[in-house]
Amino acid sequence: MATAILMAAGCGTRISRKINDCCKCTLDIGGISLIRYTVQMLINNNIDVHIVVGYDAERVIGELEGLQVTFHRNHFYSITNSLVSLWFAKEAISDDVVILGNADVYWEEALLHKLLAETRSNVMLCDSGRVEIGDYLFRTENGKVVAFGKGNNCPGANCEYVGLAAIRGNMIPKFKKRLEELVENQHHNFWWEQVLYSMTEEQPIWAEDIAGTFWAEIDYIEDYGRILEYRKNVQ
């Protein structure tokens, strides 16, 4: 059975005041909360779901009542980033495919099937159609991530990071070792993805372009609006 780890511990400060300070992943996307939609999709595909909670934890847990989910708590969510959240769930990083994602991302089920079909030891999903409006960008060459950063911090960017990645096989022990090293060296403000970025000189970090498939990470209220509009049109 594959494993999925979702990060749902952050405060979401860029949008929080516009959504009554609730956790972004608990927003209603048309009769169902975003996180319940995601978790149900994962469970329906025979995936073992782990979620790291912190800010507004009881609301997140309540949204998933009745579903088979393992919760991990990052009690230090206000002073740490997702690297530490992942560290609290490190025992869930198994030899099977591990899908790591931000719980405030809406994605079509087609993206999940793409990740599950992957045979490479690691892959990060990206979208070449969103460079101009993208938040966190990649530059890829021959399918490999060679540069990353926000806006001008990623010169030559040619795609936006989607917020989803898969790790499997012989990559798992290397990934877990680097995760431990970064936490031990007090990099508590790192995103979890920086585990992978720190390994680019040792081995390729692969990128898969999913341009044309709908997805949206809720950073701003406009992102939430895009999800609501999409859901209205597909239901």
C-alpha cells in the first residue's frame, strides 16, 4: 500500500484574515471541505493517509471524522516550517511510494494516478503553463530540476511547482537520512521540499510537467475562487 503524507499544520498568514482565520484546507469547495475531498480520493485509491496538524488542529481533525487517517502533531507550527512537520511524521515514510503534499492544494485525480504510475525514485510535479503567474518556480533541463525559488530568485524559470511529489524505492533511506540531518542542524525554517533540493548535486531530482491539468494552491483568495469556479463547472 502506498503512503501519503499531507502537511496541514501552517497558519496560512497570506489569506487567513479573509477566511476568518480558519485553516485553508478546511475551506468548503462545494459541499465538502478541501481536505476531506483530498483524503477521500487518496483512500479510494488504496493509499494509507497521514496528516500533520498544528494550527487549528481540532477543526482539521473534525473535518475528517469517520475516515481512516493517522494524525501527527507539530506543536511548534508557529515557529517552524514544513520540514519539521514532516520530521514528526517520519515513521510514515516507508519503502512504498510516499506522496508528499500540501493540504491546501486542490488537484484532479489524474495527478494522483500520474504519481502512482511513476517508476522513477523521485518526481516533483510542475506546470509549464503557469510561469508568468506562478509563486514558487523551477527551471528544468532534460526533465531535471536545476534551479528553484520564488519569482526572480529562479532565473530562467520554465514551470511552477505544483506542491506534490512522490518518492519511492532506494530514494527512501537517502531522503530520511537527509531529513534527519537538516533537522539536527537546526534548519527549522525550511520547507520539506528542501530535503530534495539539497540532494540535486548527488542525484537527479526529476520534474514531471502536468500543464493542462487543473490544480490550485490556496495562497490568495483568488486561488480559492478558481477552485470554486472549476468545481461548479465540473459537477
